[in-house]
Amino acid sequence: MRPEILNPLFAEVDSLKGVGPQLTKLLKKLGISRVVDLLYHLPTGAIERIKAPAAEASLLGRTVILDVTPFETRESRSGRGPTRIFATDSGGNAISLVYFNNPGWAKRTLPIGQQRIVSGKLEQYGDEWQIIHPEVSEPGKGPPPLIREPVYPLTEGLTNRRLGELVREALERAPELPEWIEPSLAARECWSSWRASLALIHRELGAEDARRRLAYDEIFANQLALLLLRQSQRRHRTVSLPGTGELIRKLHLPYQLTDAQRRVIREIRGDMAQHVPMLRLLQGDVGSGKTLVALASMLTAVESGAQAALLAPTEILARQHHSTLLGQLDSLGVRVAILTGREKGRARDSVLMGLADGSIDILVGTHAIFQEKVAYKQLGLAVIDEQHRFGVSQRLLLASKAEHPPHLLVMTATPIPRTLTLTQYGEMDVSRIDEMPPGRTPVETRVISEEKLPDVINGLGRHISGGGQAYWVCPLVEESEKSDAAAAEERARVLKMRFGDDKIGLVHGRMKGADKDAVMERFASGDLAVLVATTVIEVGVDVPNATLMIVEGAERFGLAQLHQLRGRVGRGSGKSTCLLIRGQNLTDVGRARLSLMRETSDGFRIAEEDLRLRGPGEILGTRQSGDEVFRAAKPEDVETLAPIAQSDAQLLLDRDGGLKGERGQAARVCLYLFERDQAVGLIRSG
Ligand code: ADP
Ligand code: MG
């Protein structure tokens, strides 16, 4: 149960003065639904106003506050031009106050002969002083204009002033929370309390200490949650799975393992031989051969008499893994099954039965395989592929259910910079595949302007008439699957007209699973020459004969995403090409990002750069995907503060594992504040 002290923070925004359904809706658009969201809606800048007795040349272009008295109102004759209200300031200058809309309001608010306070940017028009759309207040009534006004991200229909008022009211309601930061750390960093820091950051831009303190809070909650997760997993004992090596020896591979593959398999088998459940993250760039490592680990489990499950992020990838495994394992007598949201009725029942009685050794599937109804005879190992869609929250949720956790191997193709690894996977041990299989030729990457689209299509024609296959990826249009699908459909239509219906396939997120599979299969078997797709093919798909990747609207993708997409080609020994088609209005950052793609194929470097250029949200996806996204913390903070937060959280748990002491209780408040409710469930009792 959430501590009562937090109740005012988690109250809905409509509990604030004057917030009705309409305002609630606008706030929701900004992601603000509770008082606490308002507090963490941080300003991005500030307006500085100068209180001046009179207009003067040195103030031109600045935002001024002036006392004025209107003496004449002039409306445009046509009714289409602006309304001008002429006023004198305290120095006797005439100044024109200009409104382009709402003449009635302007006249009421600035009545002739009455003193008013106006504020806005001072300009010169001919030889007249003027302010366009000044804000107005009446002396002695309501708050005077702020000398410093924080500027907030806004949405249409909501003014900065109104939002500022709401934030101030939220601040008044915010209670002082018990301090969870180690006193010596707070002293060393000159940090104020949580509440004071929030007040400061909303009052003064550049309140850097305050922002860092708030950043630390988030990172601390994150590190504490991950340590609790690790601790709870480690408390359990599990079955040791030493393996015999027998099945792995029988596996027929057309190639030699790389040294890196050998090394990480050794690390994993070492873990699985223990009675403490493995918690290991396997990082390896796209194409580094993680699937084989997963296979070796699963066979180790099967050799030891246990079952293994492989969780894929998409239906397409699950089917692909399933068919690869079937091909490799059938002759070894290892029984493999698949379970996704699509297996229904009898098929589903028979899989469920096989899992329960142990006649299925390896299960491949989507998140359906972790549902409650799925009972295994003895699940020894769970492998999660392409982890970046399976975030901290999901892992916490999973842990809070598990009594006897299986060994866990999490594989990610997203090259996560070291600094982010700590906040995303801080509870895990890390293995890296830092070497590519031999014989890969790097993918040639070219950035092409969209004006050259006809040339690109001609080039595609030559490519496929020579027997080649290609991907054509259409961009996110408006973050809605509907419009993405429409763009992809349109592209497919154009290509079909040119190259023939039977050569072009289309997959997008709104298609039915079975239809997607059918298209994927036709592409994999070489029946289709071109696969037009939205980013549903981003992760994992492996069709070695496809050596051309075309990405439309490339500037709209995150670099890590482009890297994933490019990783779909260059899988065989043939030469591969990736064409990044860019729109015409490219920003400097956009240009820099795309040229980085051309320069390097090193996924880690790309991810580090992307992090620097665009922030962690881009690399790790959005909040909905379950990954950690911070509101106050910037990448630099993560880098410097995460190690401190980790050791601080560890120290706290060492001293007070049940989080019962004063700081322990405060730390619980911090976990709840950042919605780590499940983590609280993992605190050791007794
Ligand atoms: P990822 O790490 O992106 O999941 P995959 O496991 O899909 O990569 O492997 C990419 C391709 O490399 C596959 O076609 C796979 O068969 C091949 N491969 C894996 N290991 C080796 C190796 N040691 N030597 C040569 N090819 C390999
Ligand atoms: Mg993979």
C-alpha cells in the first residue's frame, strides 16, 4: 500500500482549483494526469522580464513590464486588421498595444483612462513603440507578472501562464517527504530537500543542483528496485543444470563457433551449473550470432533433464526461431513447440499438455508463454530474445510471481551503451559477444535524397532482375499504426505496378498474424523479391539472400533502429547495400546522424552517439514499452549518478535489508513515488 504521505501527489489533476474536464483533457495530452505529473513537467527555459518605468531604445527586443494608461482605441476598418490600443507609460511615451484577435476582450481589459500593468516584447513600428499581444493585469488585483517565468512544453489551448499557475498550486500541495538520500552525499553535493528542489527548478532555470538531485532520486529508485530484484532472485535456490555436452556435440553446424560465442557459452553454462538462478544479460551486435548461444544454452537445460523456453518480442520472430530450431533439433530427438496468442483450441491444449507432462523440451513463443495458465513440468531456463521490449517493469512483475525462478538469459541486439546498461539491467551479470562471424563484408551504406526516388526504384529493378532480394522499409508517419500501414500499402502498390504483383510482399503491424507469417515465409523462401514493411521487421529477421535494404524517411528513425534494420542485410557472404532515403528538410543534427550511419557499422558507437544526440528514449523506446525513461535525469546524469546510486542503494540494503529503519522507510516512499510498487513487494521481510 502506498504511504499516505504520497496521496496528495497521486491525486488526479481535477482536484486542483478550476480544473474541469476540458483542462483535464488538455493536460492529458501532455502526459499529465496526476498532481505528481505536474511537478515533474519541468520547464525547458524561462522568460526574463524587466520592470521598467518607461519604454526606451535599450529595452528593444526585451520582455518588459510597464505601467500604462490607455487613451485611445483604434479598430481596423475592414475588421480584418489588428486592434490597436494606444496608451501612455509612466515616462509619458505613447505605446501601441496590438491585438490580432478578440477586439472586444482587448477593449474591456484595457479601458481608457485606467492604469494597467502590461508585459510583452518591446518593439518599434515606424517611430512608434509597440507590444504585440501583451499580457495584462490590473494593479492590486491578481498576481503581478513574474520577473522570471518558467517556460513549459505546451499544447494548443493551454497557455504557459495557466500551466505555471497549476504547477505552483501543485507545489503548494506537495508535502515535504522524508529524506532518502544519504546525508553525507546530500551535503557533499549541496542538495536541498526533494520539495525544495522541485520548487527551485520551477522557479529558476539553471537550478542545476536541484535538477541533479531530482535526477538522482529517479536513478536511486531505479537502482534500488533492480537490487531488490537481484536479491529476491538470488534468495531462491534452483535446480543446477550442468549439462552433459552430448546434444551440443551432435549438433551439425555449417560453421565454426567464434571465440566470443565459445566464451559466452562457457559463462552461461558455468552459471547454469549453480544452484543460484542465473541472471545474465547477453549483449551482441546484430548478426553476431546470439541465436546459436541461445540454442546451446537451451540444449544444456535439456541435457540436464529440464525444459527451456525462448521468448521472442514478435510473432514473426517467434515463428522464425521455431522453424530454425525444428530444422536443427528434429534429428536429435529434442521436441520443440510454439505458443503464441494465435495457438488456440486443440493446438493450444496439446502444447499446454506437452509442457505439463514434459513431452515438450523447448517452447518458443511470445509473452503468452509466461502467462499463469502455462504450467511447465520443469522449466529450467528462460531465454528472452531482443530484450529491449521487455523492460524493468515486466521483469519486476515476473519476479513478484515466481517461486522457483528458472535460470534467466536475456539477449539484446540493441547495443546499449555501458552507462544505460546499469539503469536498464543493473541486476544482471553481463556477457558480451564482441566479435562477428568471419567472412562478413561490411554493408555499404549510402544516404540519398528523396528526390532521387526514381533512381532508387530503377536500382531496385536491376537488383531483383539479377535474382536479388530486398527490404523496403516505410517510416513511422504519425506514431499510429494505421497511418504507417497506409504509407506501406501505398509504397507496395507503386512497386507492384512497376514490378508485378507476385514479386512484392507487404507486412505491417495491422495485419493478422497468419497473413504476416505467410508473407514472411514467401519472402524467406525466395518466392517474393521485395518485402515492403513497417518496422515490424526491425528485430531478428534472418533472410541471408536479402542483400539490399532501403529505408524511406530514414531521418525519422532512431540510429539504433536504423542499425537494427541495416543488420537485416549483410548476413550472407555476398556484398550488401543499405540505402537511407532522407527527406528534404533535414536539420544539422539529422544530417550528422545519417552520416554517422555511413561512417561506422559499430553498433556500440552508434548507440553512444544516438544517446548523445537524442537522449535515451530513442534508444530504449518509450515508456509504454516498459523501459526506464527518466523525467529529470539526462544521459550525463545517468553516467555520473548511476554508479553512486547503485553503491548507495547496496549499502542501504546491507545495513537494513528489510528497509525498516528511518532511511529505509524513506526509501520505500521513493520507490512508490517512482511507481516501483512491485519492487516494494520484493523487500525481504523478517
Ligand atoms: P543475432 O545475434 O543478430 O541474433 P543471428 O543469431 O541471427 O544473429 O546470426 C546471424 C547469422 O549468422 C545467422 O545466419 C547465423 O546462422 C550466422 N552465424 C551465427 N554464428 C556463426 C558463426 N560462428 N560463423 C558463421 N556464421 C554464423
Ligand atoms: Mg537475433
